[in-house]
Amino acid sequence: MSTHRFPPVSRREMLRRCGCGFGYLGLAGLFAQLADAAGTTGNPLLSKAPTRPARAKRVIFLFMHGGPSQVDTFDYKPLLTRDNGKVVPVKTGEILAPNSRLLASPFEFAQHGDCGRHISSLFPEVARHADKLCVIRSLHTDGQAHGQAVLKLHTGHESQVRPSMGSWVIYGLGTENQNLPGFVTISPSTLNGGPQNYGSAFLPAIYQGTPIGNENLPMSQAQIRHIRNADRSPSRQREQLNLIQEMNREHLERAQLDAQLEGVIESYELAFRMQTEAPRLTDLADESAATRALYGIDTPGTDDFGRQCLLARRFAEQGVRFIQVNHAFKWDQHVNLQRDHQRNAGEVDRPIAGLLTDLHQRGLLEDTLVWWGGEFGRTPFAQGRLDGRDHNPHGFTMWLAGGGARPGIAYGATDDYGTRAVENPVHMHDLHATLLHLLGLNHTQLTFRSAGRDYRLTDVRGEVVPGLLA
């Protein structure tokens, strides 16, 4: 037994020392929170403060795979109707074949809303929201083929493997719900990039998107894969996971730096937490009959995409940061333009309008950025027995709604026939920069070092477009 005696300490001195100790503990906890917010330790999905004032907290991207025709949807070209059938001379550097003939739109255009926006008869329900739309008519991109353009749209590069935009967003901002993925893609395509379109590439694996179903599976049957374990109880699963994670962390400690293993550790924990919340969220049974009708659910033609859009609203409501809704690879009308564009628009028009209505009524549209479009547009010239249009990356249309986008405007323009962007052209990098800006991120500062180089979504290009901001 020790006989050492400590010098006497007055009550005031004891309180002073203990008070400092408690302060040090609080400061240590604060530093840990700040480190977590910076993504330097702890949970990499923890919600992080934007680097500038943000107008949007989340994105819902409505991807029309295949390339909708701008001159048949949101880019009204009366001269195309007047000059229907005329042969247009081919100029050097043009994308057109010799003796190309102009093809008038088979769809009627009318003005809608207080803004007087011209929208075709393909989208009568979306047209009711004309005053909410920020229509960008001067997009252009890189890549004449679907594979190139789809990768450019999703990752910022048409050929190299790069992180998807959703991955960049949750890398920069984290997510608001730690029991759900920060990035969800609903019914993704297996074509033209496939998993690369929601992959994290060289970013840590925890930032990749979580797919729900795929384009070949009816949405009524789609679930997050392996979300339930029929053989083991949650407590038994937790015991098993603890053992696996203990081994993983021992390996990580020896390796000191292993981004893939770190991603595996975090994704295992997220997957365990998701078991309690995700099944409830993907079950639409608790939605009212009126809400289901609003989205066109239980109605032939609109049921599948309606379920996707309603699920997107439910994820947005629960704090998921980036949600992609995919309309299958149907918009590639080299032939049968009138028949197939009408079918495609009929499948998505009511669900999209329902989504905009629902978000607005719930007060979510103000800080939810809804983004609609495909990988490129179509030529104004006939192809395929004079009833189709070819790919056109030189001028096409997308629109935004909510989340700080300027409502009720049409920004930029293509030429008289809709061939290419000529007024206020917006490159895909410019659009990406603007979307990140609305989320409170500086696209030039959102970088990640890989193989000795700093990478970003916009590569070495891209400017924020002030005209698109409210």
C-alpha cells in the first residue's frame, strides 16, 4: 500500500482544475464534431455545411434516357413548320447528312402560364407548371453517341472513369439521414455506362449511389437488394457484423491507408441501419388514394414512372441528398418519332406534374432542385423513312424547377431550326457548375486528389450561369 500523500488542495483550486478539465473535454468533443463535418474522421456521410449560401438542399434528377427532341417538346420553331420538307445545304463541320430535309414537329405548341411559355402537346400536365420552370434551350455537350453523352452528363467526362455527380454532391455535403443512402438511383439502366452513372470511381466507396430495381424490373417489384435477412434476427446480424468489422478495422490499422476498405466498413454499417428504415420508405401502401392518383399510380401507362416519382418525393422528404429517377432507354427515335415520343411523354407527363405539385404543396420545392432532361437532343432533320431524328449534342433543352432556379424563364436559344445553340450557350460543365452552386458548393473547390492530380466534376472548364439563378 502506498504511503505517498498528495499536497492539500483548496476547494477553490479543485473547482478551477476540474472546471478546466470539463472544458477540455467539451473542446475535444467540439473538435471531433468539426472534424466529422469536414469529413476527416468518423462518419463520412455526416451532413456538412455548404461552402456558400445554398438555395437547394437536395436534387431530384428526372433522366430521360435516349435524348428527347427539343423541337418537339420545349423549343418551339415556327420556321421548322413553314419550311417542312425543304432540303438544307450542308456546311463544313455540320452534323447533317447530304440532302437532309427539315421535319416539322407533328405536335402542336401552345403558350402556357403567365410567362407565356411555348410547350408542345406532349406535356399538357407539365405545362400547367410553366411558371415554375427554368427552361434552358441552349445546352450543348460532348459526344455524338449515347455512351459518350450519358457519361458526360453523369460524370463530367465522356470516356474516362470518373465519379458521378451524385457521388460528388454527397462527398461535398454528406446527407441528412444517417439511416439511408445519401444518393439513390431508381430503376437505373444497364446500358450506356451502367453502374458508372452512379459509381464513385476514385472517391471512397461510401459515396456511390444505391440502385433500387433496374429498367427491366417493374417498379412495383423493385426493392433495394438484400435489404432483408430472412435467416437471422437483427441482434444476430449485429453480432456477426461486429466480428467482421473488428477484423476489417484490424486490417485497416495495419494498412494505415486503404480507401476501399474504409468504404466497405462504412457501407456495412449503413446497410445495417438501412434495414430498419428503407423497407418502410419504399412501401407506398400508406399513401392516400388521392396521392396515388396524383402521380398516376394504378393507371396503365403511368403506374411505373409514377411509383418512381412518388418514391423520389419520399426519399427527398427523409433527407436523401441526390435522387435520380430513370425513364428507360426509350427516347431514341431514329424512326417512329410521333408514335414513340407520344408514348414516352404519356408515361412521364402526369407523374412529373404530380411530383411538382406534391413538392410544392409540402413546402419542399423551395429547397429541392428538380432537373429534367436527356443526354442530348435530336436534329430538326428527317431520318428513318422521314419519321425520325438523329442525335444532336450541339443544341438541346433541359429544365429546372425549385431549389433557387429562376422560374418562368427560357434561357438561351438554338438557331431558327433548332440545330445548335447560338444564344447564351450552356455547356454541360456550365450546367454542373450551376447545379453545384445552387447546392452551396464551389465547383472549382470541390476536388479530390487521385494519382497525383486534383479532379473535379467540371474537370478544367465550367462557369456558373447567373441567368439561371433566382
